[in-house]
Amino acid sequence: MAPIRYSYSKWFNKFLKATLGTYLLMRFNVKLYNDKIKELKPPYLVIGNHVGAWDPLLMSMGIKEPVYFVISDSLFRNFWLRQVFKLVGGISKTKKMADSGTIRAIISIKNANGVIGLYPEGARNWDLKSLPIFPATAKLIKNLKIPVVSTLMEGAGFTRPRWGRSSRTGIINLRFNLLLTPEEINNMSVDEINTSIVEGINFNEYDWQEKNMIRFKGNNRAEFLDLFLVVCPKCRSLCTMQSHKHSFTCTECGYSVEYDEYGYLNTKAEPVFNSTQSWSVWQDSYLYELFSKDEYISGQKALFTDTRTRLFTGKRRGRLRQYNWLGKVELFFDKVVFTPEKGMVYSFPLDKLTGMNIQNNNKFEFYYEDSLYRFRFTTQHKSVYKYYLAAMIVNKIKAEKENINHQLD
């Protein structure tokens, strides 16, 4: 990883804050509450709950010094974005995988009395509640021994849900707090630090909304909700939910809900889920029961299938190579299979995949034998999230079966 050019990055950070940052504060009605850290001097680490694409820039608006953020390496594969991230001093990191180059860059910023920014969840959430954090974050904090600032973003999930492609206007509160001092870090175990991180950034958007009931006005509020919710709760059909403007309807049985300005679902039909979050909880439970059946475990039936998919491959950094043919991707209980229109079939054992993640809502990525593979869907309303969700459910089913077998031995 190339060294960060601090003189350039400081200038460009100031420029971004004065232009795009100021616009975003006004556009999304952002309120900054940073009195508790105004006197804090770098170096320090700032962490936060991760909700929207603009989180890093909004977070940096409450901090005087430039913030050098840890950023997914997938964004560095785009030539123009790579130039921007170099200018702001972005630190490339492979999602869900150890990266020694990232650690070296973080230490260099600490030694230069800079501010480091990262999101311990590693990804934006879909259901407006906090994700599990990476244990490596607590180990990093223990080793750095610098102050840790926590930030909480309230309202950002309703302003722009991860599944959505349009923003709504309501309010975003951004609260800064001094979470840990070097003295406290010295006296804490890694597990205790991990607990503090979880408590410092834990946030459920719907719990907050129930108390505040803020309107988030916008057009086409339900559009692309089918990227997230893929099971009809009435007829149990998979991938038959379709979004249009404010409505979300099953094309199989006609079950329909309306997404309102408060982020809630309204319907007169049964069953009733008043939020995308409660629907998601039910969806997870239903798919767990479904995929536990013999026809899925035995590999007789694919969990999910999609056609007109493109396959790319490459390494952690650099441009990916696109395969010439569109093809069909199938997720089975034990493998991912890609069958192109012409050429050889690719099969990837599920238990040998690492770094599984979603990029830009239409790309499914993973590493296999030190190479990166990416499936990109060519149709806008195809859910990539369902593959990630199904893979997590399969891993849970396998782990519970192994635990039962271990107890019987």
C-alpha cells in the first residue's frame, strides 16, 4: 500500500468538507453533537455504526482534523474512485479478511498524530439494527493505545435504507462521545474492550423511531425493497415480491403493503409486519426451516437461482477480469455453481469460501483459493442479499448439526 501524502490529503479533506460536506449537512438536515470531543487532540481512533454511503464524510464534519478512513478495497478497483480515495488518504481493506497492509497504514497515521476512522461492523446493515462487530477491532485498539471516539447516527437508515436507491428528507443526528481513554484501555482485557465497542455503537433505528416518529418524506419509498425482503409471508413464495413507488406486492398471491413516511409498513391483509425489520426476522426464521429440509441439505434442490449473471475474477486490488458469457448462478447447500452460456462450469465449495460480502447491492463477492470472484446481476431488481443470507443460514444449520453430533459422541 502506497504511503499517505498528508499535505495533499489535508488540503483535499478541507475542500471536501467545505463543498460536498456542507451540502450534505443541509440536504439531509444533519445535526452534529460533538461538544464532548472538541478538546481532544490526535492521534485517536473514531468508530461508528454504519448505515449509509455518506457516513464517513458526515462523521468527518464533526471533527476538525482530517479523518483517514479504512475503506473496502472494492472501491479502489474503480480508477476514478481510487484517485479520490488516495487524495483523502483512504486506507484499503479487504472485507472480512486479515490485511497486514491495512495495519501498517493505521500505525503510520497514529505515528503522524492523525485521526483514524473505521466501522467495526465492516458493512452497512440492511434491517436498521447493528451488526456483529469484528473481534479484531478490540485487538487493534488494545495495541494502538490511543483514545477511542464513538459516533452514533440516528435517522440515517430511514434517510437512505441500504436497499433503497433514493434518499428521503427527515433528520440525521450525529452524536460523538469519548468512549475509551488510553488509561482505560491499558486496564481492560480485549473482551472488555470488545464489550465497550458493542455498547458504544449499538443502535436500532426502529427503537429510536418509535420514540421520535420523524417523517422522512420522499418519492418511491418502497422501490427496491425486493432486494432485501424475498419471501412472501402469505403464500411463502420466494422472489415474487415486487416493489413499485410506495407499494410492495407479491405477484403470486397479491399480498401487498404500503411503505409510509415514518418507515413503517401498512396493510389490512394478514399476516401483518409493521416494519421491514420484523418482516426480516420472520424471513430469517422461515428460510432456516426451509433450508433444513432434506431436499436442500442433500443438494437435490438449489436454495436460490438466477440467470443472466456475469462472472468476474481477480485479486484483492486492481481491475477484475470479466468473463465473456452470461450464465446461471445457483447456490446449493454445499456449493455455488456458475454455468455459463458457453464454456466450462465453475463450482465453488461453500466451506472453502472466505471474505463473502455484497458490493453496491448488485454484486456478490467471495474469495476462493486466493482469487476473488464476483457475480454481478444484470437486472436491477435481482436480490444479491438473498445469497449472502442463505449462506449464513447454511453455516448456522451446519454448526448446529455439528454441535449435536459432538454432544452425541
